[in-house]
Amino acid sequence: MILKNKNYFDEKTSTQFSPGIYELYDGTNLLQQEKMDFQIHLYKLGEMEQYLQNAGFTNIIVYASYQKTLAQNNHTEMFLYECSF
């Protein structure tokens, strides 16, 4: 099986696009081909919270690490959300 892909990032939408094609071969004979299109949106601080509130969460805390350091800005590798009703 071979995966052919090309990733690119759209700065306007903060979206990582990863289109690809999986190909299954028997020797040099192509048996099957399947196209995939993965898209990952990179959320900024304050962007995900509205979606969580719309889903019914009322207590939302955003951390910048697994050590539960509160997120202050977008200059972090990750956001960790702790949510409850």
C-alpha cells in the first residue's frame, strides 16, 4: 500500500489541508485506489469556547498544558479544555 499526499496550510482560514490517495498494488499492478481529504482547523484562543457554550457547557476552563497552566494567548502548542454543565 502506498500513500501519496501533499499537505498545505491556508493562513486565512487556519486550516491544514491533507489530500491524499491510498493505492494498493500487487507488484506493479494497481488493484485499488481510494482518495482521502483530511482537513484540520487550528483554533485560536477564544474560538472554540463559543462552540462549547452552544453545546450546553457552562463552565469552560482552557489550559495551555497538561499541568493545567491557564491559557493566556495563542503562543502555546496546545489547548486543553475542561468543561462541565
